[in-house]
Amino acid sequence: MTIVLFVEGKTETALREHLKSFLDRCAAAEGRPKVALRTKPLMTTDARELAKCVRLELAGPSVSHVVGLVDVYPCFSSAEEAKRFQREAAGDNPQFTAHAAQYEVEAWVLPYWDDVCRKLKVKRAAPGPCPEHVDLDNPPSRRLAELYRTAGKRTYRKAIEMAAILRGKDLTIAAEQCPEFKSFLNTLLKLGGLRPL
């Protein structure tokens, strides 16, 4: 059975490869089948459109569950508000689970800040101990863009750089620092019949 992950765009879509690799490693460690995960760049703030898309996906014979992932920024004030919107739009469907990145998915890259600095050969203090608390006035993506600009090597392109930063990384490191990310990973693990973190 397939889990469909609704995401906002290319940045979240780039996360799929790393999620799938993480889930596959967990499945292998537990002697369980691999989790089928499909990503669709389809998150919307139109409640009727989201409801329709959830219904259409769940009508597919191989789809067991739909998971929504949306950034809090710029449409919501908190992860709870973003998740509540999704749940209500989906009609509290038990085959739909809502998640949100507080404030944007790039927060889940910030735990690897020191690795990024080493790669770019630049020294810059991490934005703080709680990546999901990095504020809307200077969000994670802007901080990463500034880091790349300071290094003078290349422009920070969200989807490309995020995929490169996460390549070969242990996602549990980010989960330890990011409660929303840990909750998201645990949903995927549970839906795949795997042990949660």
C-alpha cells in the first residue's frame, strides 16, 4: 500500500528522497517490507481543493493514507493552525494526517548547520538551539541563503541545496531538535508498520 505525501512545492518534494531512504533503512533494520511513498506537490490553502484532492487520492486502489505537509510561513501563525486547517478541509478523514513545518521546511536543515559551514568553508554561528523557533522575520531559508552568499560560492537554491545538505545525513539528528519533524517522521513510520522514534 502507498502513502501519498501532499507537499507545497519543489523544496518539500526534494525531501522525499531522504524520507524514503530513512524509511527503507528502518524497514530493513526491522525486517519489514519497504514503505511505498509518493510525493505530490499539491498543498493548497483552498479547503475545497484540498478536500477534493484527498478524496481522489484515497479512491486509488493502492493508496492507504494521505499525509499533508505545509509550511506555516506565510499563511498560518503556527503549526497547530496549519494542521487544524488541513484536518478540517479533509473532513477529519481518518486516512488523512496533517503536518506542518514550523515555520518552513528549511528549519529541518538547520541542525546540520555546522556541516554546511564546513562544506562552504565559512564560519558562522548557528541560528540557535531550536531550529523550529527561527522566526518569520528572518526565516531558515533566508539564513541559509545569507550563509551561501557570505561564502560567495553559489546561490542558495532551495530544492537543490536542501537535497545536497541532507544527502547521507541521519534524519534522527533533525528529529531530536525539531518536534514537528519528529512527529512527521513518526507518522510515516507508524503508517509503514514501523517502530516510531
